[in-house]
Amino acid sequence: MNSEKDIEKNIPAHVGIIMDGNRRWGRERNLPTYEGHLKGYEKIKKVSGWFFSRGVKVLSLFAFSTENWNRSLEEVNYLMKLLKTAIDEESVEAQKKGHKILISGRIDELPGDLPDSCYDIMNKTKAGSRGTLNICLNYGGRVEIIDAVKKIIKNNVELAQIHDGMIRKYLYAPDLPDPDVIVRTSGEQRLSGFLLWQAAYAELIFLKKYWPDFEESDVETIIEEYSSRKRRFGGN
């Protein structure tokens, strides 16, 4: 049963997380880069349950950006294999838990059979109703808007039909609500292209800890901080 304090909290419906700091976490411990990514993956497996159990409906995670291809070939190959493992494992777990999985980004440009795994997990979990996990993979906010514009032009949409709702229809996950709050770990204070269109009125929270150090207590901190803010959306 929820306490009176819990009932009074303003729970965000949609939380976005820029999971930053895996590599620095490893370097500061004199560990290989992949150890930081592996530790970060272990947190990904837990974090959706932490948020959904507290009433959050949607969790968007920035897993791999379109700019991350500029990293070393060795690191990119490792990340692709790790993402493939994560998606295959999460497919089974998500179905057990009733979670819906979405993959947002240029899926078809991913290597090997990773695109097939992405479409497969979305299909198998589409009936999930106990929380939506939106994994932003090969994703960039500007790229998403560019892709939306291309689709609009391809569909010969008339000038008079262009409005906020129309553009939203052509985004990667048009049915998701805008994020109420976006969190970035590692101490960096920028969006780095994450959900640029959707984040227009999102509250921003920057945590100084690296993503591998993220704990369940941080979920409470985020909700408390969000609940303490007054969102005006341009009004008084």
C-alpha cells in the first residue's frame, strides 16, 4: 500500500535517460573500456523495473547514437555484440514481465542480424501493458527530424497540413508521450541530440555519477526532484 507521502508525489509518465560515463568509469578503475560497457548493461537490465514499479509508464534509454560510429572499430563491434545480446535476453524477460519494447532509430542500418532482432522483440512484446521501454539505438535527434521530413515529402503532404501533430506522426515512436524529465549521468550537462523534438518542455536533471554507478535510490531522487518542480509550459 502506498504511503501518504508516495500518493502526494507527482510521478513522471515518461523518463528519458542519457546513460553516460561507461568508458570513464572503466578508465578510472584501470579497467578496459568494455568492462565499463558491461557494467552499464547490467544496470540497463534492472532500471526499467525500478521505474515502472514506481508508476512511470515509459522509459527511454539512449543506447547508441548516430555519432557513436566514430568510435574505434573494436569498441563499436563490441557494443553491437552487447546490444544484440541485450535485445535477445530482454525479449524473453520483457514478455515475462509484460513490458513493451520499442526500438527508435535507423534500425535498418544496424549490422548483421541486429535489425531482425529489433523487429522481432518489438513484435513479440507489442501487447505489453506494464510499462514501455523505448531503446534509442542508432539514434540522433536531428536525424529523426530529417527522416520525418523525408517521409512527409515522400507522402506529398500539403503545406497547409504541416503542423505539430502532423510532424509527430512521422517521428520514430509517434504514440509515446513527450518525456516529462530527461536525466543525464556522468556530470555532463547537455542533451547530445537526445529526443530533440520531444524534449521541448522536459525537465532536465544531471547526475554527477557515471551510469554504471546508477542505483535504485537514484530513481527516488529523480522522482523527488521532478515532483518538487513546477512546470509552466510557457505560462505563468
